Amino acid sequence: MSIICGVPILECVYCLACARWAWKRCLLNAGHDSETWGLATPEEFEPVPRLCRYILAVYEDDLRNPLWEPPGGYGINPDWIIMKRSYKDTNGRAPPYFLYVDHNHADIVLAIRGLNLAKESDYAVLLDNKLGKRKLDGGYVHNGLLKAAGCVLNAECDALKELVDKYPNYTVTFTGHSLGSGVAALLTMVVLQNREKLANINRKRIRCYAIAPARCMSLNLAVRYADVINSVVLQDDFLPRTATPLEDIFKSLFCLPCVLCLRCMKDTCTSEEKMLKDPRRLYAPGRLYHIVERKPFRCGRFPPVVKTAVPVDGRFEHIVLSCNATSDHAIIWIEKEAQRALELMLQEDHSMEIPPKQRMERQETLAREHSEEYNAALHRAVTLDVPHAISPSQYGTFDEKKDHENSSRGSSTGSSTKSKTRDNWDELIERLFEKDESGHISLKKPLAAD
């Protein structure tokens, strides 16, 4: 009799638990991800709208006669374009991109477009991955995106080196949207590991902006490269938030809400500790910039606010059940809202009116604060016992002096690990590609786990 009476109680408890979960999920807003982060400054966020327009320009066949332009135009001088590659040029191994020298901002830019839903080759890049399939620099990365990055760098290495030599005071910026963001982030990693291929370029001259980034690297790499790689996320964008394998996402493209809901249920049953300690779990790379423009239980868009941090735990782990989860992924919306956010920053900030000396001091202070934040994030990763968080690597977020101290403290075992985790450019290309008798380079067949 007691068993029979207990059944309704168990059902009620189960229903209450489900109702509580549903209520919490429905109340979860994108603003919760970054509510403890600091505000971005106009100096650090200034390149974002401009780079978004450069990515949009890759979609144009002829920039002298563009078919579509955002308000204000792309801001590109066609005479400064060094090269522009199409799907035909890359043989489908990488998305289209162009190399551009921005003399107005002393910047050498390689911009990569996002996913083309009509191109099978883009899906082939996305689907070429399984958890733990590809190791790089003591962590895990997306195999297909790494191959695409290798293809781009192998083709443009000489041109980049020539430009770096020709313009020694220019920065080198890799940027991309969606699929292109993952390629740009991993391209940046490979360049940083093989700077001798670009005339021993100083690390401080290299940067990356991944717009609406795909999850492409493990947590230890995402934190360690946060001094160079930056990710920009608009409000509810689903892609940086879901650790669902990309092949599942795009195979279920026409039932994406179902996939996102199922992912929410799985995340609820997975502890935060288990997520952090999974070395194969991929994340959005680098420092995060979150553009927040909507509030819970409020209709319409509000003046956008940009939050920034180098988080370790709570790094866009939970999907937001929102009707804007896919629209916030569009590069057009991101460019528009990023420009609005920058204009509001400049209105509220009068740094353009202060003397140059004080402005330089402010930039130095910002750089110092960012450096302290990197160190704190890496120590936080160690505290949380994130796998390989202190993996021996001369490409960490510490400065050169600290890197030298860390390497001198390491044992002989650590030194051997370092030699194993770092991939030489020639070795990496050999692993990713193969040459036929005529010397033509082609992609290898999918490899097993390293």
C-alpha cells in the first residue's frame, strides 16, 4: 500500500524538477554570461566594426562595382588589395579570403568569409573532426579547421613575409566570421608557433579577431592565446555556446531548435567540473567580447554594451533559448551593432580630446590590466585543475621573462613534453598534406586520433 501511495509523490517530485529546470532555462538570458565582466574601451574595440566590413567585402566579386554595401561602405581601397582567393583558387580546402594592406590603420589584414550553405566543401571542412582527433601545442583543436588554416598559410606565407618585411611597423591581423573565424584562430596559432616563417615577426604585432566564433580549441589553448586572439559574440548567438559537434549542428540545420533544446537538457545533466576536466572539449578562442543589447522581459533592442573578459569557468557554456539565437550569428547584424556600440563608447568617452601623452598612458594601463587578467585566468585554470593548463609552451600568455623562468623551472620531462607538443611548420604541413610525384600538395585522408 505504501508503494502505491509513493508513486504519485515521485511523479510530483519529477514534475516539479522538470518545471524548475524549464523555468530556469527560460529565464536564462545572454546577459548572465557576462554580468561579472568589465566594460570594453573604445581603443580595444575600435577594430571590430571595421574588420566586420572587411569580412563582408570578401563576399563581393568586384569591389570597384559592389552589389551591396553596408551604410558608409566597406571602407576598402581596391588598390590596396594584394590578392583575393575564391573557392576555385582554394579548391574548396578553405573558404574564400583576401589579403589587404590597410595603410590608414597600419594593418595587414587577412579576412576570411563565413559558411556558404550552398557549398559542400565548407561542410567537408566542418565535418572533418571528432573529439580528440587533433592535438596541437598541448591541447586539442578542430581538425578540419586546422587543415584549412594550413592550406591558407601554405599558399600565402611568402606574400605575408614580403609584406611584413616591407611594412615593419604594421600589425598583422587575421579575422573571419563563423567558419572563417575558426580558420583565422587556428591560423594565428600556427603563425605564432612558426614566426620564423614570417621573418621572426614580433608576437605583439600579431592579432586575431574571431567574429561569431566556432568552438575550435580546448580550454587551455583558449586561455593561453588570449593575449593575441579575440572573439566577438553578439547577444544570444548559438554557435559559441554549444559544444555539440558541428556535424550534428549542420546535419540538423532545418531542425536546429530541436538540437538546441536537446543540448540544453544534456548540459543540465553534465556537471561544471566534468566539463572543465574534459581535455577534448572545445571552446570559443581567446579573450571574449560580448555585445549585449537585449534585457529579460523587455521588448526590442537597447543601446548595445560591450563586456569583455578572459573567463575560464562559465565560458559561454549554456545555450540561450531565444528566437534570436540564429539571427545574432549573422555578420550583417554583428557589424551594425558593433558600430553602434563603438559610437556610444566614443560619445561617453572623451579620450579623443585628451593630450597624446595621457592617451598613451591610458593605453599602457589598459595593456597592463589585460596582462594581469591573462595571468589571473591561467592561474584560475590551474586552480580548477583544467587539463594541460600549465602545459610547457613558449607561446603562453606570460611575457618573455616569465616564459623563460617557467621553462627553466621545468624538469627534463617537461622539456621533452614541450618538444612533443610544439608542431614545427614543415612537420605540421607534412602531417596535414601530402605531395604527389609532381610536387602538387593535396589533403591527406582523415587521420586517426593522434
